[in-house]
Amino acid sequence: MVGTAFFSFALYSYLEEQNKCTQLGMRLPKILKDIQELTQENARLHYQIIAFESPDHLLQLSGEPTYAHLKFPFFQDVLKAKTGLALQWPAEDESLSLPPAKTPSLIAVK
């Protein structure tokens, strides 16, 4: 009697696991299709990014009135700061002597 109950429970557990595996197997083709669609969409978007960032397209955009205010800064207009400079407070006898900027400058961190 105990052996029959144990065998029945083991058989039920085995069938339950088989059902779970079958359900996962049935969902697998849809998941693979979704992955393939996402891969294709990713490739399409990557191509669009490369096409947008191409030098020809950027030069074309630079001629439009929307972007007429943008300019490439000259080397002397770019202010360079070492990494972590903002975290260091100058001593009382030291002062940061920066040349006055002629135009608004960009800050480049090296």
C-alpha cells in the first residue's frame, strides 16, 4: 500500500515536470521569433545611427538654418582641465589664474 502511494506520487511528479517542459517547449518558437525580430530591429537602428553620424550628413545638417548657431571651437577657445581638478580646493596662498575667456568656452576633460 505504501509502495503504491509512493509510486503514484513519483509518477504524478514526473508527469507534472514533463508538462512543464512541454509548455516551455511550446513557447520556445515564439521567443526565438521575438529575439530574431529584436536583432533585426537593432541592426536597422544601428544602420540609422551610422547613417545619421556620417560626415556627409553632418555637413549637410551644418548648412541648415536650425544649426547655424553651432560652430567648431578653435583650439585656443577650449579650456582643458585635469581629471579631479574640481575636487581639489586651492590653498589660501594659491589662486587659479585662468585667462579671461573671449567667448563662451568648452571644457574638455582629459
